[in-house]
Amino acid sequence: MRMTKNKKFEDLNNTFNVSGEIVETEKVVESRIEEIATASASNDIKKDYEYTRGNLYSLIEKGQEAINGILELAQESEMPRAYEVAGQLIKNVADATDKLMELQKKLKEVEEEKTSKGPTTVNNALFVGSTAELAKLIKNQDLNALKED
């Protein structure tokens, strides 16, 4: 015994006690997926920013402790190599602080990018006419500009 498609659906509708109406859900699902994706991306950016910022702060603090230690060692030993290592360490900590500022700048750019994606209005002026009419119009504007001066 073979059932037709409609009969199968009727049996399912009766089994689950639902009406046989077809409800279009594709648009709702797509817009909800976009909202979730946007919110997720925003949360990921914020989490990444906070994680990176925390790591940079930690590296800077540890670098400063290491600088203090190596400077003491360099002063006690008076070895040129110890001073060279201290100088390199100072440069590395300075680079980490620069990266922290670059991170701030990048986050600001990302936030500005989000807000600038809104609708924009573009007004284009179009002249419809012959070249002779355009030349007259330009000549009249030039004369009006001279009169105003």
C-alpha cells in the first residue's frame, strides 16, 4: 500500500496535532543567524582585545621586573654584556608598550568601521543638454561670479 505525499503529511499532521499550513520561516531564520553572527563577532573581538591587553600588561610588568634585576646585576658585575642585555630588555619592553597603544588604535578603527557601515546618501548632479547649452551655463556662472566680486 503506497501513500501519496499529501496523505503522508496529513498523517504526520494528525499525529503531531498540527494544522497543514505551510509557514515560511526561512527569512526569520536568516535574519536571526545574521544577528547572532554579528553579536558573536563583536563578542570575539572584545574578548580578543581584553585577552591581548592583559597579556601585554603582564609582559610589560615582567619586563620591568627583569630590567630592575639585570640593571642591579650589571652594576654589581660591571660587565659590558650585562649592560647590553639590559639595553635589549628595555627596548623589548618599550616595543610591548607600543604594541599596547597600537592595540587601542586598532580597536578604535574596528568600532568606527562598525558605525560607518550605515546607509549613506550620494547626490550626483547630472546635466542634460547639448554642449552649447552647457557652455552658455558655464559662461553665465562665470559672469555671475565676476559680478559678485
